[in-house]
Amino acid sequence: MTGDGWKTEDLQPRVVAGPPSYERTTDKPVRYVAVANDAGVLGYLWAADEDGAAGYEPRTAAGGDAFNAGVWWYQKLREQKALDVLPSAAIAALAALPDGPRTGHVVPGSEGEAISLATLRELATADRP
């Protein structure tokens, strides 16, 4: 923008800084674990080391609790990224965290692999865990 253009031109927002985070998408296979609380499976933590990607996929059938828990899980993933931990190692570290009544815990023995993030998202939108 030049001159008085800043008064009349559309703003062009750009992210210039923020906390370190893993990539949120991948086209590679993903390793995942289930996250649950007393009510059942809330969602899935996933990782794809090749793309430096990791995230949390809420389970639609778990409703608002699943989405609310995701805020906490993403914060924990950002903490792991700040330590420069590989995505799969971050998931392993999060599996050791204690149970939270609202955030849940990683279900022991729930490890799996999906051929893609899209496939895991289909699982998360299914009626059953």
C-alpha cells in the first residue's frame, strides 16, 4: 500500500509469529491412538513423522466434549514441538500423561495406523469408536 491506500484498501492479514506447532495435515499414512474419558472415546491423536505433522481429530459422536478436549491436546502437542520432539515421540509422551476427567487419556493398546489422515477423519465421524 502506498500513500493513503491504507485507509481504503482491504487489509492483508499475515501470520508473522506464533507458538511452534506441528503441521496439521499430511498425505502420508498416520499413526494414531484413541483418547477417551469415562464417557467413551473423545478422539484420536495422530502423527506422521515424514511430514512433521501431528494433531488431534475429535470424534463427532462425542459431541462438544471431544472438541473441548482438543484444545488441551493441541496445547500439549505445541509443548512437545517446542522441545523439538518428533511427532510420533510426542504422541508417546502424551500417552504417559495422567487422566483428566474432561480431557481424557490415551487408551493403552489403542495404537493403529490409517492409510491417510482422511481415513482417520472418516473413523472419527463414524457412529462407533
